[in-house]
Amino acid sequence: MKISGGKAVLEAVKLEGIKHMFGFPGGAVLPFYDEIAAETDLVHILTRHEQGAGHAAEGYARASGKTGVCVSTSGPGGTNLTTPVADAFLDSIPILAITGQVVTDLIGNDAFQEADLFGIMMPITKHNFKVLDANELPHILKMAFKLTRTGRPGPVHIDLPKDVQSAIIDFNYPDDIVIPGYQPNLRGHPNQIKRAAEMLVNAERPLLLGGGGLISSSAHQEFTALAEMLACPAVTTLMAKGAMDENHPLHLGQPGMHGRQAANYAIQNADLILAVGCRFDDRITGKVQTFAPHAKIIHIDIDTAELGKNIVATLPIVGDARLVLQDLLAILKKLNAKAADTEWKKRVHAIKEACNCNYAYEEAPIRPERILYELGQCAPKNSIFVTEVGQHQMFAMHFLKVDGPRKYISSGGLGTMGFGLPAALGAKAARPDATVIDISGDGSLLMVNQEMATSIENNLPVVITVFNNSWLGMVRQWQKMFFGKRYSGTSLGQSPDFVKLAEAYGGEGVRIEKPSEIKEGFERAFKANHLFLLEIDIDPEWDCLPMVPPGGSNSGMIPSNACINVVKKMHEYKY
């Protein structure tokens, strides 16, 4: 059929099974938006900022596993998309970012709102296209969608000049496409997997470490099955939170800078670590030279670039996490591998039991632990928790128990403030059946509060929980602990009344001033069918602990007062 280039984009999106896209129009993308005006099978959600469109596409992808699509105009519209694209790149999230561009015969002439978006996006995308011939669009679109989802997922960018959007082409969308030079290795080498099985069976102190690749490849069931087969303790990173039910007795929580003492103890004392789909970033390893000093490392990852990048693996295995774990489970079954009640497992379990913090704080100002405890108790079973970035994010990672994948959405590698609210809207669009909760700090929400209008206008009800301490809390904590309490540029001063702000946008809100009011506030929020905000004043002096100092070892966590028992137990069981 003969259609315009702009219409071709819409048809491709629908053929890929995607129901929503997020964007903000402008002059260089008007032919595309003209086609949207007549579209009935695809929902376009107008965000209030292009960065919001990108993060919403991320939330859509993280909640559904499908590719999230975002659109902007040229120049500043495209540069505003770079933050969410970079965020998706570091967290391996499949999004397609489409930017308008000036007409082809003006490219390179510094035309109005021209920017070299192809060049700007190059280092923060999995692949990048500048379309100069409209007839190539069907092929490019299929290639772009395939690249976002296959192998290691990630963002792809298409720069689309205005005249290419208007051109009439024959639209023949391929069912599949062969991409020369792009052949992700999905199956791990059989001999390597057999060797991994033997190492697991012979290990005295084994540990499983799961990263975001578990969720990307839907390997959560296999990961849990492996832990259960060997009765092996397991830890999961921030990006893998929920890949193993955190109520499972073998799960120790998140490791690293703001992880649990039990998780870091297990890493530092294991003699074998099986790491799956994790990139060993600095927030997990601490000082690399002191990471897991007694352990041999088996590293499974679909991206060969990750193998040996930060931590040298004793046994690297290239392949899709789910397929490799399936093969590993089959070999272990043949080896008749069985769970054993070893001294190692008893010690790790004892430390995990000691690693319980006090949730029942009754003091005012309210403590974050109490908020998250009540949230965990009140939230419906189908809830998706989305966080901004800062202290509240780490408190949520530490204290919220998540029982399944794609139920905890957070910015990991880039650590982007302002991520949470637009990502929550994207998650709600992808999963309208779910209750979506944005856990926010006051600093983060001030960056993107305009997206409350997007929530109201598009009937995307979410619950916003604002941890308000009138500071940029995590930066303040570092200044307090490592810069002699010289607080520079971190006081937010007089913030708006967030409840009134939510009401101004057409939502509803309530201020929580006492711990006894938290449960009632959440119950009221979950009954609402529109945006609902809870503003909760928290103690600015309450630090997010335990914590590994920057550049320090995972063995040297700074404990909280509630960690005294676990610290004693760790010393008692030190190897």
C-alpha cells in the first residue's frame, strides 16, 4: 500500500504489537503528527516535556517487556530526549526514540532547530539511523525494533527529516529481517555449562548473583529453581529486584553500597559466585580489588563486552540467561545435584535473620522505614513500585519486599532524578490493571511535577508518595559523612505545598504528619481512581544506612544503629 513516511512509522508500531507512544510535537515532526490525528488504533500520550516522553517509554518497556516508543521534534526536542535514552542504554531497556529533523537539503546548514542528533545519540544508543531515503523506512523500522529487543536490549534512535515523513512510499513491512554482522549468541557453550555445573556441585560456599539480565530474558523462574535445587543463597541487584521473590528464605536482598549486610557478607565470604546478567558495576563491587576475595566467578551474560570488563571471571559463558540456566539445570539434574544443609548455609541464614531493621518507629518526623513498611502492607497484590533517584530509592530497595519481576522499576546505571513520575505513567499505560506507585523525593518531583497534568489528562492514575525533607537528601548525606557537614547547594528551601500542587493539576492529596496516619493515607490513595499524592515530612538527619563508603570495600559497611546484632553475628562467622 502507498502511504506517507509518517504513516509508515505508525503502521510499524502497530504491527509490533505496541499500543501506546509518548511524545511532544514541533515543527520538524508535524507531518508525522498530522498522521496521528487520524489514528484510531494507537494511543499517543502527550507528555509535558520530551524527557517525560522518554522516561514514560522506559516505564512502558520495563513494565511490559515490549519496546517503548517516544517521539520529539528536532533540535531542543531531540536533545531533551538524550537523558532518557542514556538511561535506557545503561539499564538495557528497549526503547525506540524517533526525532524529527530539518528537510534533507537543509541538513548541515545550521537551519532553525537543527542539531546533529545522529551524532549526539551515537554513544548512548545500541544503534542509530538517519533516514535520507523514505523508501528505506520499512526495512529500517523492522531493523530498529528487532535491535531494541534481541540480544542485549537497548535503545535505538531514528532521525527522520521532515520531507521523509511526507514522502509517499510503498509500505511492505517484513515479518523478520537478517541484520548482517548481528548474530547474538543465545546458547552457551555446552562444555562451559557442564564445567559450571561441576563447580557448583563442588563448591563449599556457593552464592547466586542475579542482575537485570534475569528480567530482560525472563529467566526469573530458572534462577529461583537453581537456588532451590542447590539450597543456595542468592542476591539480586537493584535492576533485578523482584527476579526472585524477596520473601523466599534463600533470598538475601540487594548487595553493594546501600545493600543488605547479609548480602555483602555472602559475597565477601563465598568461594564460588554464579553471576547471571549482571555487569559488576561499582555500586555492587565497591573497591574492585577487594570484591569477593575468596571466590571463583562464573559469569553468564549475552554481551561479550561485559565478560571481564570489571571483574575477571574464572569461567565466562556467553548466552541468553534463560537458555543457559535451563541447560545448567538439566546438567545438574543428570549429576543428581541435591540441596545440602551445610555450615555455610546455616551461617548465611543466621546472618539474614539478624539483618532485620526496626520498622515500628513512632517518632516524628516520620522515618522512611515506617513509610515503606506500611506501603508494603497496604499495597495491592498487583502493585508496581517506581522510584525516583536518591535516598528514598535506596530505602525502597532495602525495605520493600517485591515478589515478582517487572514490579519494581528504577533508574540504575544513570541514576536519573525525575525518572519516577513519567516512568510510572508509562508503566500504567502498559499495565492499566496494575496499581502504580511512584516513590519520590521532593527534589526529584520538583523536576517533573508537570507530568501530573499528563496523568490527569490521559486518565493514568498513579499514587505519588513524596518523602519530603526539604533537601537533596542523598547529596546532603555524602556532604554530612565525607565533606565535614559543609552543605553546599543541597537545601531546597521553601518547597511548594505538594498537596495543593496535586490539587491544582486536578488530582487529590493528603499530608501525613504522624506515623499513625500513614496506613489510612495509603488506604485512601488506593481507593482513588485518579492521581493521588501523599506528602510525608521525614527527618532530614535520618541517613540511608548501612552504606559502603565510596571507593571502599563491601567488607567495610558503615552500619546503622539497627545493624548492631548483624555486625556481631558477621564477626562471629567471619572466615
